[in-house]
Amino acid sequence: MRFPKNTVPKLEKVFAEWKGLKKHKTRMSETHRKKEDIFVARLDNLFDIAHADALTLITIPEVFLLSQTEDGCPESIGGVDMIQVLRNKRTQECMSAANRHREGVEK
């Protein structure tokens, strides 16, 4: 937990760094790419929020909390995106209909 007077300058510093990287986004040098990679890695860890004693306060072992603190966050909380599921289903139906049509034309 941090006080707002400490978090605002930290966030402003991150924003200034992002603006500097954005200014030179067309550069393809190895140094610039490394700076971007470092920035992205730090940004992923910026909002890693958990109570300092979370693991000792939890009586049931929480694998999810431990996996969230790892790099890359392999798991997430959220429901199934039904819109995307329906889009995928319609795409599959269209592809199968096109295949059936193509097979009928080839015969």
C-alpha cells in the first residue's frame, strides 16, 4: 500500500518514459527495442496488487494468487467471451458450408 503522494510521481515517471519511447517508436535499433521490452515487462508488474500478508492470511492454499505473481500471468479471472464464441461458431459454419458447396461442385 502506498500513499497517493508517492504513487502520483511514480505514475508520472512511467508516463514520461512511455512518451519518450513513443516519440522514437520508428527506430529499429537494438537498444530501443531493449528499452521497449524492459518497459513492457515493468508495466506488467506495475499493477500487481495483493495484500502483503495475503499468503499467510489465506487458510486454503490459493494456487491462483501464486500464479498471478509469476511473470506473464498464465491464468485470469473472467467468464467466457460469448460474443467471440458465437463468432467462431459462425465462422466454422460458413467454412463447412463452403467446403460442402466446393465438394458438390467438384463432383
